Amino acid sequence: MTQSITGRTFSRRTLLKTTAAAAAIAPMSRLWIPGAHAADNPVTLGLVTPLSGAQEMIGSFVRHGAEIAVEKINADGGVNGRPLALEIRDSKANPAAATVAARELLGQGVNLQLGTISSAVALAMGPLMQAAGGTVLTCGAGTEKLNHENYSPNVFRVGDSPYSRQYGLIRLIAERYPDVTSWGGIIPDHEYGRTTWAIFVDAMLNIFPEVTGRQPEIQRPILIPYGAGDYKNFIAAAVRQPFEGLYTSAYGGDAVTLFQQAKPFGLFEKTRVVVDSANEFLVPLAMKDQTPDTWTGTHWYFNGNTDNPMSKHLYDAYVARTGNKYPMGWAAEAHAAVYAYKAALEKTGGETKADAIIAALKGLTFDSATGKRTLRAEDNQAIKSVEIIRISPKADNPDGFAVTDFVSVPGDSVVEPARPGQKLELKTL
């Protein structure tokens, strides 16, 4: 299945400017776009997401997705006759900054929050929200601890779990490339990186023999520092390793830097298969026809959901606001979080206290840009599709790349069993 979209091309510098500046609103701000029932009593949601620093490009997608959802809901009459409003704060993808922002919002009575794409930030939110009577819906945090040993009834993940994402990716790779048995990894040395690598190893050790009848050979991962500007020594070490398949979970600006610096080393020429956990279009928008052929997980691929009215509205609204024809899945996660709160508020009759909202969210099934999602009552983990795209360089395409394959894996076929409070047991090397 070959699909491509013609849009603008971006250098990394242009991408950073575009995604950060497109919001055109100060990081500490309120968005209130009333609909027909413009009462003086809006339901305010707090959005805490990185709007500066290395991950601001991801934070801008979160912001746009939330704003688009609020605008649409208010245009349709609000929730129980009340409009929604957003109070927006910059988390800087840093737990200390994020908790200060979240506490400020809680002090203002804004106890319904969303955002928290950083794993470390999401883990810090559980104790805070339980103590202060708040709830938070994460829009991309990838640590398995959220719904396992660090489970909090006040924290919900509206997207796919890191387990389901990696298991969906590895099953696809085992089926498509059964003869690629030697694997290496370039992994950020922080919570998200360690989580994704551990689940990748577990998935390879379980799925690869099951699908292919062969045992994989997995090298020790190359660990890279978060936020570094020079990865050349790490890339050189990776080039010396004897692998044919490469897995990486570097993300955001770090991923763009890593991929750009790896190109002159010939890393991708020696690698038959590149699997990227989650960067979607960040790397190809920067590298254009120099981007390596890559399989990547995505929270939402707009061209894979063309029959979904919510997806179409989100895509059209995003392009109209930014001029960027490649919105990324974090926008859909924030969009879904707002709609989850809408559905919960409809169940509570407008009650916003944490106990009522938590009870309404547990077991909730609601519509989103990727179809229906259910927030599992036992551990607050969403059951949703795992979407995977293949991005290939295309010199004859104005953008320099194209999506050449799309696979949607049913979420209930790859998600792990609910075990709140218990560590996720994984096979290791």
C-alpha cells in the first residue's frame, strides 16, 4: 500500500521554528472559544506540555490537538451547556518544572489536567494528583511503570502502552524480515529509553522464535545522553557492532540530530532494517530524501483514518492553522484526552471532583481520531490500535520522502494483561 502527501519541505531549523512558533500564543495562557452556550462558567482543563527546550516540537503538537478539540466541542455547544477552556503551561519536559506548573493550576482550582508526554513527568504526577485531588491524562508518556508498579488511580494513559507499541512493531518486523536475526540498539539513557529497550528485547525473545522458528542475536545497546548535540562517538561504536537490524527510541530533536549525524558514517547502509519507536515524521521532515528507509510507530496516521470524521476534522484544522501537512500523533493523543474528559463530564453531569471523574473515566469507551478507545478500568490503560508506518526516501517526491506502507494492529491483540501495582516481568538477555 503506497501513500504519499505533497506538502512543504523542512530543514531541521525550519521544523523547530514551525512547530514551536505555530501556536503563536505565550506558554502561560488561556484558550476559551465559546460556542452557542457561552456561559460565564467554563470547565477549565489544564494543559501541561513542553513548549520550550528540546521537546518543544512535540509539545506544540499536543497543544494544537487540545486546542482543536476544545474549539470543536465549544462550537458544538460545549459540555452540558458549558464551554471548555484551556489553561496552558510549559512543562519543559522536566519533572520539577512540570510539577510546579501543575501545582499552580491545582491552586487555581484546575484539577482536570492533560499533557505530560515525558515519562519522568508522568511518573511525578501520580503522587501529586492523589494528594491534591486532581487527574491527569497523559498524551504520549512511554514508561510501563505508569500502569504497573507506579500505578496511580489519578493518572490515565489515553494512548497505546509501550508494551503494545513494541509488540506490534516487532511482530510486524518478524513477519516481514524473518531472516534479519542480528539486532542492535541506540537508546536514550533515561526512563523512556530504558523502558522501550527492555520491552523490545522481551518482544524479540518471545515473538521472533514464535514467528520464524529462529533465535535472535541482540547486541548490548549503545546508550546516548539526553539532549546532547554530538552523537558521533556513539554512532561510531554502533557501526562497529555486527547487526543487520537497528532499533532506536531516541526522540524529538535528539532523534533528528542522531539520524543526521549517522548518515555520513554509513550506519544505515550497513543496516537492512531500521525500526524507530515513535518519531513519525520528525526525521524525514528534516532529512527529506536523505532519510533512511524506516518503520516507525505512530499514535495516529491521518491517511490511515480517512473514513473517520474526527480524524478528518483534526487533520484539516491542523493544516489550516499551521500550513504543515504532516501533523503527528501527539496531536491526536491530546485531542483524545480532551474528548475523554468531555465524555467523563457528560457521565458525571458536570461534576469535576477527582473521585467522580476517576469513576467516570474507568471503563470509559469514547470516540477518537483513531476510532473507539476504552480506558481499562483495572489500570487506566487505553486499549487502542497500534499504528505503524514505513517511511521511504523518494527523490522524485517534492517532500523527499513518502509513506510506503501502513499497518494498524488491533490494540487488544498486543496489550499486556492488567496488573496495577505489579512490576512488568520481561525476559532479558
